[in-house]
Amino acid sequence: MFNMADAENCRCCRSAMLADDSADAEMCAVCLPWNDMRELMRTSVPAWQIHMQRDQQQLLDDADDWLDGDGAEIAELLPSEPAWAALLRAVSGQRHIRADSNEVDLESEPELDALRTMLSSRRSPLFPDLTDSDVDPLQGELRVEVTGHRLVSDDRSLLVDGVRIEAGPGDLLLRMLFEANCEVATARFLRMLAHIEGRQEEDGTDLEVRRRRAALRSCRFHTVGAADAPRPAANLEGFMEATPPLCDWDSRRWMLGIDDGTGSRVLLPLPCTPTLVERFLSIWSGRPNRRVSDRLRAICLRWAARCSTSSPEARITPHERSFGMLRGVVDANPERVAFLEDGLLVTGTMGVRWSITRGVGVHNTPYVIEPVCMVDLERKGSPVCLFDESTELPLGDRLVMTVLGLLNDSVISQTIPQVLLAAAQLNYRYGTGRAPAFRQLMQQIADVAED
């Protein structure tokens, strides 16, 4: 059924629909060739939400009663830190959960504030909301040392003690640097991100095993048998990881994404204190048991339906964020990226046009790259391989790297000669390789051949 949310925002990249998109389209022209609407709708609604609405109606009714009764005062104060701590105590029975009253004021740290402002001006995903969108990106790189940690800006990313951080709430990461915790801050932050998105870490270690080790090292439990004590190894057999919460974020915190039934989203702000976020994720994952985690989900779902703000542009899955980046690249190059029925048409710095279309390409890539004749757009050359080995990345990320590479084809052709050869094979015989950069690179090939 068509609705206004679909008319205003693409169901995949969540950006505003393009002016040339049809009135009844549910995806923009950038996303449409690469996505199946049925599969997209299946994956865009969080699995935990489907489970609660389909199988846990009684818990949802209990959550309504609690929000109207014993939890009314807590619900009134959400999403403040004390209210989150009180909610987690009420749900789990872990009475020692407290909100941190010594939250660091990052704006009072001049060097950190300058670093935040610089990255935000570059549209860094770590600080998406600190500066206006029309602010020019600040040039250069900053190096900051704080509490024994070395921070270096690197384009839109942040290097913390040599570890690259590219996504997630940047302020939350910075607050971790000030906490007294035996675990490395970057490891905690990346584990949170992997947990929220439902990804395992590269070593493939089971999340519950990692949680047990971390709890034992930092003594983050009371006595043996306590609700937050590490799960005994004997009980891990048959343990299945909980479905991830799936969140968007601003610079301060993650925000739980919930489908509102019309294709749009509502967002529930999670705690912005690192230890409280970890407590939330621990309970969400089944500590002390699945009944408790389902109760937490039910309360989140019902409270969000009452009080959260509608946010149709929220991207809560890696797939949506990857196509959001692709849409950004296309929007930034309107003169050089055009739409095809089954993909994109990119004009590189050599003056060569490249088609990126849906299909099985060289080395089984999920897209085909071909040079397009400048005289006859129906004539294409041999498929090209850009040595895309990022099979673990979402499709949108791989397409972004491909589009950016072809936009700068005069650069990548110097390290991937087949790019230039494929273009020359198709265009040179028709006298269409007249762009200065194209002629210069052709001369380089001739010079190498003579040598």
C-alpha cells in the first residue's frame, strides 16, 4: 500500500526521492537497480520487532500496563541517563546499575572540541550533527593527546592509538577514553558497534565467550550466581546469539530504530554513558535470561510508539548506510554520474564513459564494469576488473569505491592498466579519445611500448 513516507524518502538509502523519480516509486533511481523491494522490506524491519509483535503480545500488553502504572515516572523522564538506569534496574533486578554523574564535558576540552568540529565539517559519520551542512570542510589534520591516548584525524575517520574508527557516536568513543576500565577503549567501542549491527568480530569468537572474559577481567559482576555474573561455560552449549538492536546514531549516542508500520522509522535514544550502553546491550542479549531481554524490548517498543520522534531518513542497517553513501557520491557529481535502467553511467577524468550495471562481473563481482563508446552508447567494450576483494562489505560500499575509482579513471589506470586498454580498444578506433588526459595516457602506453 502506498503511503506518504514512501513518497518522500527512498526505502533503501532513506534520502529524499529524486525529482525525476516517478510519483509511485518506493526507491530512488540510485538504489532501484540494485535492490529487490520484497527483500528490502523483509530486512528493513528489525527481527526483534517482528518477534515481539508476532509472538509476545502478552509482554507488550504488560509493558503498556507498566508504563501506565509503576513505570510511569520512569517513562516521563526517558531518555535521560537516570531514567535509563532506573529502567534497567526495574527490568533486570540488578540494583547496582547506576547512571554516571561525572560525565565529561567535551566542549570544555579545547583540543577535543577542535577535533570534533574538524571531523564534523568533513561530514564524518562520527559527528553527524555538530556543524551546519553548508560549512566548508576544514583542511589539514589534527593530532591530540588526551589521558594517555593519541588521537589523529584522517580525512573523515579518527585514529585512536593507531586504530581507525569510521562509524558510531564519536562523543561516546571520546568519553570512553576518560573511563577507568581495564579494557582498551577502541576494543569496547568496536565491540558495541559489531553487537548493535549483528556482526561478529574478525576473529569469529562467540560474543558470549568474549563477554564472559571481559566481565571476569574487569570484575563487572557481584557474586557467583548474580544476575550479571559470567554465564558458566557449561551453559554455553546450544546458546544462540540474540537478534541485534539495529540503530542509527548522532554524535552523542545510538538510537534504537523501530519501524512504524508505514515504511518510516521512529528512533529511541539509548544511554550516552558507555557503561550504561554496555548494560543495555548485555540485558538485550539475554542477561540474566531471555524473558528479561524480551521485557526490555517490549517496553522499548511501547515507549517508542508513544513518545519517540518520527525519522523517515534514519538508517539502521549497514545496507541502508552503504547506499546512503552511494547516494551522497551520486548527488555530489550530478554532471558526471547519470542513471541507467540497470545501473549507473560514470564519466571519468579521461573523458571515458563507464557503465556499472547489475550482473555477474569479472571475478564474480555483483556488478559489471564496461567502457561505453562515446559515439554509440549501445556499444560497449570488454568488462573491466578493479580488483574489488571487499566481499565482506555491503553492496553499497563496494559500489561507492567503484564509482569513485571510475570518476578518477586517469589515476587508477596508472596502477590498473586494463582500465586504459579497455577504453582505448573501444574508443580510439572511432576517433573519440580526444580528451587531453586520455591522449596523454595513450602517449604513455606508446612510450612504454617503444622502450
